[in-house]
Amino acid sequence: MSAAKVMAPDVLVVGGGPAGLAAATALKESGIDKVVLLERDTVVGGIPRHCGHSPFGMREFRRILSGTRYAARLEARARDRGVEILTRHTVLSVQDGLVKAVSPDGPVDYRPRRILLATGTREASRAARLVSGERPLGILNTAALQAYVHLERLAPFRRPVIVGTELVAMSAILTCLSGGIRPAAVIEPNAYPTARFPFWLLPRLLGIPVHYRSEIGTITGKGRVQEVVVRSEAGDGNIGCDGVLFTGAFTPESALARLGGLAIDQGSGGPVVDAFGRTRDGAIFAAGNLLRPVETAGWCWAEARRIAGSIARDLEGGLPPRHATIPIRTGAGIKLAMPQEIDLKEIDRADLPRALPDLQLRLSERLRGTLTLSAGDSVLWSRTIASAPERRILIPIARLAIPPAAAELTLQVVQSKAP
């Protein structure tokens, strides 16, 4: 094998979804000379490029677009600004400032001044959900369904059972309809839908049965899926179908971060970052759904542009070094808090805003009560909440008067759990 070429861009962006494209574009717009974006797929755009339905683009382009057109516009804007986009480039490792990748032309090494990881997220597989039974054709996740329907113009099944009620499940239903597919049922293990109102009304409006407090026990079929056994509090039941679509239960694509020795947060599954999007390796930043599962394309786009601003300032020597930070401990029912580290010094100057100005929370269960953030016996912030899992809850960091001697912050929900 020939020796790897060594390239030295100012910033190397790993991942060509909305976050990666937004950050790369913003970096060029801020005057950074050499910005290279690597994408392992043949086309950039991430998850939205598989979505033939709307709505995408209101925040970014002030108009409603399909996911496919939205992704194409993001790519066109990045190329127009001068971002070097390299597809079919798979990153193997990120270690000690060296990024090793392979391309159709062979191995390539990069020694950038800064690295941005924007590797996104993935849905939990059947294996991760511990669903037993046979392994016939017709078992997919949402990304595979969208690739079949919108890219290949194929219908992988006609009467699938959909597992999950996150927003991506509603996207899957729309994809099914556009491909002439009529879901047989939707299965949700919780007592309530995960998607916000009014999105969770979609299956009801279309006459698709939704089974709450239920889960798939077994999948059966010879050659192709024929039936699923559904377990619920009311007892087991069978649903005839020709496919099973697993949606949601996202996990950040953090393999590169893990292999590179970056600290990983157990709650989010992504790398530990500060309010600038910096990992504990000060030369590596992270953005998009690598930070937490899962946010909308528009949210990731805007957040990544702010993180790009932090990178640009850092390259100019304008970003303060990491000072003492304190960990955040979460109580029962709180799934994650991000950023995981908050700088104790006041840095919210007009010329140096935080890229992540809010502490972002997710719940692991439906809760009603008072959410508090405390430092010892001192309550720094509180708010009454009645929220479900995967809802975005924000705490403005600038409003937190953190005592200099605080050893840790504690997040908890007190009072009663929602019925």
C-alpha cells in the first residue's frame, strides 16, 4: 500500500449532514481559508436527503422545502462559499491531532489546526431492542426505508408495523404514504406518544391503529415477515404484516470520539463538551446530533453555525482556555444535560457569546413537578414542568450565579410524577 498523503487544512469537518455543512459554510464565511469536509457516503446531506417530504428549510432559507431539496441547497451553499467537500472518504481514527482516512484513491492523513466532529446519530437496531424471532425480509429502520422509497423508488413492504412514536416515526409514515405503503399499526411501549402535538395525531387522522403500552415480542415469517406478536398489559395479540419498521431510539455516532480517547457522557452518548462545543481535547469540537439524540435539522444547523464561530475565534486566539469546570449530576427521570461542563468564569461578553448558551435537558420519563438546578443547598434555577421524554428543556447558562466554591451542580425534579 502506498504511503498516505498528508494534508493540513485549517479546519477538518467530519460528517456532511446539516450540522457539518452549516459549520463548514460558516467557517468559510468568517474568513477561514482552508476548510475541508469529509463524508463517507457518496452524497452529502445526512438524514434529510432521504426525506422526500416537507417541512425543511424555514430557519435556513425562509421557505418550506422537501428534505431532498433542503440537503441539496445546503450543499450548494457550502460549495459556493468555497468549502472543499470530499465524499466517499471514511475516517478511521482521530488521535493526537492526526486524522486518518481512506478514499477511493487510497489512504489520506490530515493534520488540521482544528477538528469538528459532526458524525450524527443512528436509530437503535432490532438487536439493540432485544426483539426475538425469525429473520425474514422486511425488517428495516427509517433511513433504509427512506433510501428505498425516495432514492431507489422501491417499496420494501406494503403493510408494515411501525415501532415508535418519535417525530421520525411520523416522517416514516409520510414516507410510506408517498411510496404507496399503508402501515398496519404503530407500536409504542410508553403510555403516551413521544412526538409533540399535533404531529402525533398523524396516524389517528390516517386511521392507523396505535397500540400504547405495547411492544413487539416476536417476529415470524418464512422468507418475508408475516406476523408479529405484540405484548401488552391487556395480553398478547398478533398483527398480520409484511414488514417491521424500527424508528427512533437514537444513539450518537460516537465511535470516532470514543476511539480517539475523548470523554463520553453516559446520558447523551456523545462527547463531553463545554459551552463553546469544545471537547476536553481543546483542538476538537463537536456539533449536531453527535451531541445528543436527537434534534431537528434546523436546530442542528443553527447550533453548528454558532460552534463554527467558536472555532473561528479559537483559531484567532480569541477563545479563552478551559478554566475550572464543574460536573452536573442528574436525578431520577432526567436522561441527560448538555453541555456537560460549565465554565466558572463570566464569558458572556458581546464579542464572545457561548455557542451553547443554554443547558439542554431531556427527560427519560413523563414527569410533572419542579425542576431545580442546585449547588449544594443553594437553588440556582427552578421551573415548574409537565413534560414527556425527548422534549427540549432549556436553562439559560448566563442566568446561573454559580458559587465559585461549588463542587458540582445537581439537577432534579421534585414533587409528583405525572399520572
